Amino acid sequence: MEAMVAVCEAAPGMARKSPGLMKHAINSCFALMMSVEDDPEWFQKPETEEMLDGSNFECGEMSIDRVGLALGTNKTTPLVYPLIMSMMKQDDWKLRHAALSALGQTGEVMPYEKLPMPQIMKFVKDPHPRVRAAACACLAHLANDFQPGIQVAIHESFIPCVMEPLQEQKLPRLQCVAANALFNFIDFVRILSTRLTIGDWRLCRG
């Protein structure tokens, strides 16, 4: 896995000319991400506990982010987008979880109009709590990557959407991920509002 990712990063021009390499790298990332464990205690653990633990899922998630950035929009989107949309429709929660996690990592190199925002927000109500968490994490990434356009476009649906998992007191890890999504979404608005206020104050002072 690391060898393929390193090639994409070190020689992106060559990688873009090798459909086999790109496809195999992307598929390998998804395969690793689908190997996530169904840990019933996951929601009771601190958010930092699994960071940098070397799990297959984490390796796949970091790798698809690196591959996407290396290959760029024109190559990443046609390879990743169909897989994500197909996996979102599957009954196996691990596939839906992997699809949302991959979208959160690669969304920044996709055109905004390609992002299936209504579908992502529906997964906040998914029957499996890990999928709900993945949906919130995906929204957190996209809220940061596509500011300020995303705030303007979907604020009326985004904020009520992430407020729902914040009420799930028995799942503190999910609450934390949802809070992060809400923070990423509204923080830019807060910063922008502060800048406008300061600018107006300076203008008034001449």
C-alpha cells in the first residue's frame, strides 16, 4: 500500500498515465477501510484513543487522502465517486462506513456539485451508529473544505442534521464527532462575522 501511495506522490504525472496503478491503489484503500472492526465499546472511548494506531482502516483512510491529493480532481473523481455512490447503497454497514469515510477524505478534490450532500445527511440517521459517526465526520471535513460556499448553500439543513446526534447521550463518541461537524460549519461564519465587524468599525473611524 505504502509503495503505491509513495509512487503517486513522488511521480503523480506518471501515476496519472497508469490506469492500472490508480485503480489498484484506490481499490486497495477501500479494501483496508472495509476491514473496520465492529467494536461495541468504540463509542465509550476517547476520540484520540484510536488515532495513529496503525489499524487497517486508518491506513486506508490516510492513504486514500494522499492518493486523492496526488492524482488531483480529474483522475480521482471518476475513480472514487462511482465506488462511493455504489457502496452507499449496500446493506453491509462496513461498506457504507467506508464510503462516507472515503468521501470525507477525498471530497476536497471533487467538484462541489458532485458531492451528494442530501444522501450524506440522511446517513446521520443510519441504523448503525458507526455509520452515523462516519456521516458526521464526513460533514465535518466538507464543512471545512468547502467554506464559505457550503455554509451559504445548505445551512438550513446542515445545522438541524448534526444537532440530532448531539442528543444521543448514550453515545458520547458520536456526540463528539457531531459537535466537531457543527463547530467546523459555524466557526467560519463566526470568523467572517468578526472580520466584518472589525472592518465596519475601522470604516466608521475613517
